Amino acid sequence: MTSHGPAAPQTLLMFSESRNGADMRHATGVAMHDPFLYAEHEGNRYAVITGFEVPLLLEVGIDARSLEQCGLDEFLAEGRSRADARIEAYVRGVQQLGIASAVVPPSFPLQLAERLRAVGVSLAVDGELFDDRRRAKTDAQLAGIRKAQRAAEAGMDAASAILAGARIEGTKLFFGSELLTSELLKEAIIEAFERHGATGEEMIVAHGAQIYGHDLGSGPIGPSEPIVIDIWPRDPVSGCYADMTRTFVVGAIDEEIATYQRLVREALKRATDGVRAGVRAQAVFERVCAWFGEHGYATELTKQPGTVLKSGFFHGLGHGVGLEMHERPFLARSSDVLVAGDVVTLEPGLYRDGYGGCRLEDVVRVGEDGAEVLTDYPYDLLPRAA
């Protein structure tokens, strides 16, 4: 009987920068601003890159070759444009490695793909393969997410302290001598991020009727308006994000927002209790939809096909978070199954068009026996002082 060893790993090709390119950052572990070619072939890692970047990749165990080693000067001497010369150098680099076929992510550049195919290199796109490589977080990535999460909590503290110190004058809110606005809160949140070594310029600080979809929020905040603060700072060292949302009210809390908060808080608990490795991501979403449905609210699972909800629970329950802000798995109508090491958000919400609503969001790590909640922050509508 012939003994067959394990199948050889597939050859992978990527082309992007690695500062924001999640697949490249995961593969190399370094942040580089300019795009380059990366390959995993026959058990080794390779790159074709600008010459002065070669030492950085060599330090992390990647066999890096300069564009010059792959014929850049030759192609420029032929009178090609710099862009075309670089493409030809990348193609030659692939040929030098003896790569005849490779799997690429959906983001692989069409121009480079066409040139590689023209010289006989077979390319297949497999987005799920690259997504799966990033599902279970490395120790360094998990540490970065935890660091970003602490920065998120500090940012929420900064906003909450301002809201707690606001005073009501008629239909307006003031903090000190300033009118209380979304912009004022955003500035305080960004400063808190920076103090905790994180970055994050974009966020949601929406109030009242602005609380719909991804409206970032703007302008003066009024007494008794629901205020949804959704923030996603990034740890620049690991490149990983955190994500959290809380809802506040300054002034009297009406029955509607109090009801939303109570139901959403219970939905978050039910979602957290339902998370563990091997569970269908959609099943956790269904738990929350069932809870809201029991109380008479429309959800993505009960709406009429082809329609867009503006009230009720009109979005997914959550998503993976790591090197991208929104990545697999998706806790919504999806085929994803949770795996140990996934880091996901759980963010149920209830809303009424023209009024606003309540959303609460935690980040959790998926384990074999349940969820580890990485977020450490209260859920109260009333803001707390520093």
C-alpha cells in the first residue's frame, strides 16, 4: 500500500499595503504604507518590495527581494512608465519563485492578475480562505484589541463625564459656557483615545432622530434626547480595533427610551449567553430577534422581503472585529459558524423612526464553553461623572 503524506499547502499571493490591508498585516505582522507583493510558496514566505524596505521584512523572516533584483532598472531602461515597470518586476518575481498557480484574495489588483495570467500563472480567488486565516486572533492581536478596548472605555468615560456635568437651560444643554454638541463630545473622546495610545477620528455621537444607520451625528444635543455613542478606536501597534456603544440621556428619561434600554440590555445578555464555538452565528442573531419579536418589535427576520426597516431592530447583531472594523463572522443572516478565538461584537438595538433609540454593544471573545466579555462598562442611561 502506498503511503501518501499531507497535501502540499496552496500557494498564496497578495498585493497591498499592510498598514490597513488586513490580510497583508496578518501575514507579515508589520505596518507598511506602500503596496508590495507577498507570497507563501512551498512552506516559505517571500516578498517583492522597494529596496529600502527589504531589511524590515528580512528581520521578520520573510525572504524579501528588491524590485531591482526583479528587473526594475531593465524595464525602466526600455522606456516603460514607472508603473508598468513595477508591474513587470512583480511578474518576474513570481516567475523567479517558480509559481505556476496561486490563490489570491478578492482585493488582488486586476492589472497584476491579467499580466500574471498572460505569462501562464493560474490564479483563483478565494475570499473565505483569507478570512479564515484571520478568524482566531493571535496573542499579539488579542492584546491589541484589549488595549483598544481600554481606550474605548476611557473615551466613553470622557463623554459621560461631560454629559453628567451638563446643565439644562430651557431646550438646550450647556457644558460650562459651551453649548453641548456632538462635536464637543467627539473632541473629548479623541483626546482620551490619544492618552491611551490609540487612534480614532471617526465615531458616532448621534442624538434623537439622527440615531439611524451610520449617521455620525452632529449639532446641539437637547435635554431628554437619547444619545448613542458608538466608538471604534484602533491600537496602532497591532493594527487591531475595538468597538463599543452605549446610550445616554441627560435630563428626564421617558418611558419609551427606558423600555428600549431594558429590552436591549436583556437582548445583550441573551446574545452573550448564546455565544460559544460551534454555534451558528445566525442562531445568536435569531435569539435576539425572537426576544424583540415577543415584545412586538419588527426585526430583519420578520420584515417584508424587499423592504427597509426604519423602526424596530433593523440591523445585524454583530460582526467580527480585529484588523478590520467589520470582518467575519457576521452575526446576522449568514452561514458563518463561530470558532474558538473569534472576537465579535454584540450590539442589539431598538429604534423608532424620528425619535431615536437605544443600542448597547460589547466585544466578546468566543471560547469552547462560552463568551469572554472584553468590555467593562456599565449600561445605565444616566451618565456618570468622572
